[in-house]
Amino acid sequence: DTGVSQDPRHKITKRGQNVTFRCDPISEHNRLYWYRQTLGQGPEFLTYFQNEAQLEKSRLLSDRFSAERPKGSFSTLEIQRTEQGDSAMYLCASSSLAGGPETQYFGPGTRLLVL
Amino acid sequence: QKEVEQNSGPLSVPEGAIASLNCTYSDRGSQSFFWYRQYSGKSPELIMSIYSNGDKEDGRFTAQLNKASQYVSLLIRDSQPSDSATYLCAVKGGSNSGYALNFGKGTSLLVTP
């Protein structure tokens, strides 16, 4: 068990470009979450998948953001037409209800800088 | 709006002392409570989870929950310089409150040698 992994770890892009991030959850975890964290703030929820189904989206997830989890394994988060306000750490977390109450484990994050 | 409040700090304690970190939450139906540690530039790392009123101890860490007062705390005994980090309180609501964790802004802890 290697934990949650995210790729890339860092991304610098110009305003208006599209970016895509990938998250690979812990292998037996069927729940996957995306959060965004800016400096001095706690993580803010973006969206949640149970298996391949996207069951909840935050109002923070504007139309420029889209997330997928094909086949209920890895997930991608795409940001179209990036804006400087999108600069943040994008965190993925996974969890499972097997064996007890749900606990979310975070990946290392993707740090996005939009110039 | 469901809120989780933490004092942003910094909280400074000498090495070997007890650090006490506090968190209040607004959603009375909240069921699960977590403390994450986050070093600068890194992602949150789970330290403790607590689900029922009272104390839960794990090594040098003790989490305390009082649902009536909507209050959860983390005590760190024998604080070490390596404990210097931001501590995030996270709360998961009841069954009608969605799936996400609601985080506070975190308390910055500095343990001085």
C-alpha cells in the first residue's frame, strides 16, 4: 500500500490555459475526494466520488472545473481557461468504510501556479 | 453555513511542555472529528480521529470531544520541535450534511528548543 498519489506535484501555467491533474487513491478505497487549499486556509471541498459516480459537488466547482473517475479507479480534475485565482494546492483524498468509520487520507497534492 | 473555528496562532510552547489546541464547530449533528498535522508545503497527515464524547489517547496525543459544547481539542504532551506545524481540525457532519470534511483554518504550533 503506497498511499494516495498525485501527479504532477507542481504545475505552472499561463492564464487561459487548461490543466489536468491526476489522483490515484489507495487501492481498496472506493471513495475519492478533491479539495483545494490556499495559503492560510484549511482545505475546501470540491467534489466527491463513490466508485465511478460523482455524488457531490461544491458550489466552488465552477463550470470551468470538471472531474472524472472512470472505472472507479484513478480520478482526474481538469481546469479550463485557468485564472490567477485558481492558484492553490489541489489535494486528493481517499477513504473506505471497510473496517470502521470513514477516515480520509490525503495525497501529496498538486501545487498550481497560474501566471 | 457549517463552520469550524480554530485560533490561528501561532501558539508557542517550550520543548517538553503540553500544547493544547482547540476547535469549535457549528453543526450540532456532526458525527466524526479529526486532527490533521500539516507541515509547510506538505499535505495534511492524519493524527487522530474521535467519534464519541470523552478522551482518546494515542502516544503523546490526546483528543478530547464534548458534543454538548461543540468543542474538540488536541493535547500534545512532551512537545518536540518536530511537532512544529499547522494543526487542522476537521469535522464530518451527520447523514444529511454531505460527504465532505469541513476544515478549520488551522492553528500554527511552534515548539521552541
